[in-house]
Amino acid sequence: MSEQQFHSHELTIPEELAGSRLDQAMAEMLPEYSRSRLQSWIKAGSVLVDGRQLRPKDKVIGGEEVKIHAPREAEVRMEPENIPLNVVYQDEHLIVVDKQAGLVVHPGAGNPASTLQNALLHLRPGLVELPRAGIIHRLDKDTTGLMVVAASLEGHTALTRSLAARDFLREYQAIACGVMTAGGKVSAPIGRSSADRRKMTVREGGRPSVTHYRVIERFRAHTHIRLTLETGRTHQIRVHMAHLRYPLVGDPVYGGRLRMPARASEQFANALRGFHRQALHAARLGFEHPVTGEPMEWSSPLPQDMVSLLEELKRDAKALGE
């Protein structure tokens, strides 16, 4: 087989992952692969840790050198699609995209095409040589905002390491149901729900997850908040805010029943009823350039639907003298 027919990576396990299982540490460092796939590589002997073959459950101490050389599975060929993208920056090693609502990041059940991955392959055909066309993290389908995509193998390796080492700045803005008295920190493990496998939940045995949040503005029955992530679990912000009983406006999975404030005007009620996605936007993204080491940072303004909802919230509060 040629080298292009293998998944090849060389990584150093960060000290902060000391005490983790090998498969957990690898999942942190290589979020573009599922944990089950990483476990299969470990069991098959395609992963060497300091030159030795270990088991998925073996603990790491940090600082080990990990080499992966795993045969590529037969994959469905991804077709390039000419889908408009808002590219805010690109060079030979990375691309930063401001993702629109409604765009799935990569194909999966129910979304075999018309994804960000298809669009990236149209933008840069050479991305076909990288795992998932260079996508190293994701945003949910209806979450808007900034994402970085690796555009070279060198960029992919370095960005993946930075993400695993939590060297990324990822700041979000959201509109939550309920009035928060102050900001805070949520440190609660997240895992898949045993009651509904399509959902995530805070549960014992889940993966460590940390979210920080700050109040931007309070309204009669809602709060505009700013959030930063230490970890990047599936649906993390949505799950953590629902866990605090401040679910995001419009969240179809974790939001529960629509909460209509007392004395809401018809216009305000219609604005809330008409918001059909989680009110969540990836507003800032920052990291060191994977090759030059230069600090880089981007900001994205709130999308119009969130701007309009905030205007309605302000109008409602002013009309009722609160």
C-alpha cells in the first residue's frame, strides 16, 4: 500500500492527560476520529506508544510518543459540491470559515451530502488527502460561526495537537431562557444518554467537560451570555446550559417546552415561536498559526436572526418597564 492508503500520525501525549486511558487520550488528541475506530486501531497493533503496543484501557502518564499507522478503510467517495461558504481567512495550511445555520459539518446518517465537507472539497480539491477533508472540530448543524479547517498535513498535525492541549480560544454567544444572576463555571461530565442515544447528557462516567459563562445582558425572562470552552464535547454548551436549567432559546433537543413570559406582546410571542434553532453563535476563534507560530484571532458578528431576537427582548423589557 502507498502512504496515502494509511492513516499516519505522530503525537506526544500532553501532561494534562496523565492518568487517562490510552483510548481516551487519543480521542482528545484526534477528535476527527471516533473512539471506537481508535480502539480498533489500538487492538489491531496499529498504534505504538513509545514503541510498544498497549491496550485501550492502559493508562498513560503524559509525554509518551504515539505513532499511528493504520490502513484506511474503504470509504464512500466524497463528492465536491459548490456550496457557498463565507471564508474569512485561508492560506496553504488552514482555512477559517464562518458557518451559516443549516449546514451540517460532515456526512452522517440522514445527511449523506450537501455538507461543509462537500463544500470544502470544492474549494480545495487537495483536502481529499486529509481526514474528513481537514475538519478537526465541528459546530452543530444549526449553530453558526467560526471554524478552522486544516489545509495541509503539517497544519492538520499541529492544529490537532493545539486543540488537544486546549490552546484554542473558542468564545460563543448565546441567548438562554431564564434570568441568570451571575456568570460561572460548569464542570460536569458529558456522555450519551441511555434513554435516547441521539442525545447527550450530564452523567457519571461521562467525559470531563468544562464551560465558562458570563452575563452580557439580562431581560425579563432571558439572558444574553458569553461562553468559553475548555473542552469540546458534542452539544457541550447546549447540554451544560440545560443542566443549569437555562436552556438555549429555540433548542429543539434540549430546550423543552417553549417558555412564554407573562404579558408578552403578540409580536414578542411570535419572535420566540419563530426562532427554530438553538440561539448559539461561535463568535471568536484564536490559536497560534500551525507553522509560523503567529498568534491569530478572528471575530464574527452575531447573525441577523439573533440580532433581531435581542432587539425584541430589549423592546419587551422597555415596554414593561423592566
